[in-house]
Amino acid sequence: MTFPPGVMPLPAITDDTRPFWEACRRRVLVVQRCTACGAFRHPPSPVCWRCRAFAYAWIEVSGRGTVFSHAVVHRAFLPGLEAAVPYVVVVVALDDVPGVRVVSNLVGCAPEAARVGLPVDVCFEDVDDEVTVPRFRVRAA
């Protein structure tokens, strides 16, 4: 499933988040890692939550994970989303990035198939000519 064009709000791209969105455009998932203490952080932020350092690097991650939590949306809260409901919002715990969870959508499967512990892989959806959003789909066997 893709969402109807122009329906979902576009992300707020700031100086702090721009490298994340640029990587998504290249179909690569990246996460910030503090270069002082090694803590991963997502969503991106200018300061480490653990040690308060400002220095960080962007680390490419596999995009493999498991559904930590999910909700099936049955009501269109934004005009134009009527064609997209029901859709699944997921919180994905990334396998290779301890403590990092990504909020996104589960695509390519029936909403009733969503469950905690479901193995998923990142995929990317071009929302417009400049924004690509990470989504997740059930991992192929």
C-alpha cells in the first residue's frame, strides 16, 4: 500500500534531520551515533541523550527489525486518507541498533497480519520529488 499523494503530512526537514532524509532518498536507513559515548539516537537530535555531547556520526543500519507495537487505523483523521484506511502504524525495534525504535507504517500485508514480534525490513516510498519515507514490510522467508 502506498498512501494517496499529498495526503500524509510531509516531515519537517531541519538541519538536524536533513542527513536522515537525504539517506532515505538514496534508500539507505541511517541512525545517529554519539561519537563520545557510542549511544544510538533516533529521532535525530543535536545532543546525546546519555552524555549530552554534541558530536555524532551517521551510521548506516540494515533496516531489519521486529514489530515492537502496532495500531490499525480505521478512521481517516486527515482529509483524503479515506482511500488508505485501514492502515497500520508500527513501532519497529531495529535489530542492529540497540534501543532504537522507529515509528512508521507496515505496508504490503493485510492489517490483521500485524502482530508484535513480526520480523520486518525497511522499504522506501517516494512521497514526492524530494521526500522519501521509510516504511516497513514483512520480512521475506
